[in-house]
Amino acid sequence: MREGQFSRTALGAAGRRAAHQVIDGARVFDDPLALRILGPDADAAVAEARADPALRGLRFYVAMRSRFAEDAARRAIAHGIRQIVVLGAGLDTFAYRVEPIEGLRVTEVDHPATQAEKRRRLAAAAIAAPSHVVYAACDFETESLADALAASGFDAGRPSVFLWLGVVPYLTEPAIFATLAFIGALAGGSEVVFDYSSMAAPIAGGGRRRVHEIVRARAEAAGEPLRTFFATPALHEKLRAFGFRSIEDLDPNEIVARFFPERAARSSEGGGHFVLAGTSPPRAATA
Ligand SMILES: C[S@@+](CC[C@H](N)C(=O)[O-])C[C@H]1O[C@@H](n2cnc3c(N)ncnc32)[C@H](O)[C@@H]1O
């Protein structure tokens, strides 16, 4: 990321969510604050999405990713989890929409420049931060997440859920593994939701290749290049070594099948995966 500057990719992701509300009728992910937090940038995001049909796949990817993560967070809250951490929060609005509940704490962690810009936008949009919102600044590449969270009052002895959306591909492998090792060593019942891209090389043909190329080109132009891809088996091995005992990993076909079961599966290609990993065995589903 460019030193001291607000993350341009955070603006991009927020723009996809805003466009999803207007163009897709919030079909997958309903975020009533998505347009408001963008302020004057909302119109441009929607106009860009309308002008370039190639952005549709990316828009749905971002919408499905947020839905997957928020479903997991709300399930965890229903099971009694009260500490949620949004890593690399960007302009994500979960903390400002989640139902307030006794004891809830939602900590947003980000680069200081991005966090400052978010707080400016929240104020400009008159979106009040509920009392459960806590801010912690951290550079995952150079600072200790454990220290940043401890300084913000995070209780490492209580199970927590971490939402880490659209961040892993921009980090180096050591920074990613340091964060996963930290979460994997937390109290049983802790979970992390993140997305990653499987190895760049196998991505072949079709719409997913196009999405990948759009993301890569935009990330480069933003000064936030994609740095890390994972082969799925190797990543799972690492997760298990870090203490994760349940791993749900949706590949691109499974993501589409989850949210659009009526669509036929495509042939196997690389691309974005959604992961929900937990430090306890998988939780039984609630009715
Ligand atoms: C593509 S944006 C995603 C934002 C948000 N999670 C979302 O889904 O809209 C990437 C986010 O990762 C953050 N980020 C990237 N590198 C980081 C680092 N080294 N330390 C802390 N945050 C970082 C950026 O500030 C930005 O908020």
C-alpha cells in the first residue's frame, strides 16, 4: 500500500457493494449503509458498474464474500460469541449494522490512514459508531496484531470471530501466516473468515479469468499489488498446523452453488475461495 495513503482497493470493494444495492437489488447482500458511507463517490461507483458489464462478476464476488462472512458472524453471535474483529476493515459497514447485543464488541483493525479516512466518511455521512465499535490501528506487515489488539482492550482469553475480507491476497505470506497463527492459538470456538485466490497459473479461460485480470490490474494501478496465492491443500495443511480443527473452503464453483443453486457448475478453474476456519470441531447447525 502507498505509505500514509487511504487504501484505493478499500474504496473499490465498497463501490462494488454499493453498486450491488442499486443494480442487483441487494440480491445476495443487503447493506443499507453501502451507499451512504461512500458519500459523493457512490454515484461514480454505480455509474462505473453500469458502464462496464465485465465488472458484474467481481461485484457478485464481493457481495457473496460479505454475505458468507456476515452469516458466519451472526451464527457465532447466536452461539454466544461477543468479540468480533474486522481485519483490514476498509469501508466495511458490518460494525454499524449488526444488531447491538449485551457484551458485544466489534473491533475494526486497519492501516491508520485507511482507518482515519473511514472515520471521516462515517462522520460526513452521519453514521454514528455504536458503543460496541472499537478501533485499532495495525500494519499487518510490520506490527504485531496481538499487541495492537491487546492495546485496544481485546480479551485473548475469550473466543472471537475474525472477518478478513479482501486482504489476504495483498499481504506477504509471512504476514498472513503470523495472523493465522495468532488466531489459531486463541480460545476454542474462535473462527476466521477470509478469501484467497488459488494459484494464479491454473486460472484458465472464461469469466473468472476476466475477473482475476480486472482485480490484478486495478490492484497494480492502486499501488496495492496482489502478492500471495495459495494452493488449497498446502493452505489447509498450514491451517491445521496453526490449530484450526474445522475448515470450510468453498472453491469458485461451490461459492456460486451456495448462492445460486440453480446455476450449473462450470469446469474447474482457479480463482477466489471463501474460507471459514475454526479452532473447535465444526459446530452443529441450528434450526
Ligand atoms: C480490498 S480492501 C478490503 C476492505 C474490506 N475488508 C472490504 O471487504 O471492503 C483491503 C484492506 O486491507 C487493508 N490492508 C492492506 N494491507 C494492509 C496491511 N499491511 N496492514 C493493515 N491493513 C492492510 C487496507 O487498508 C484495506 O482496508
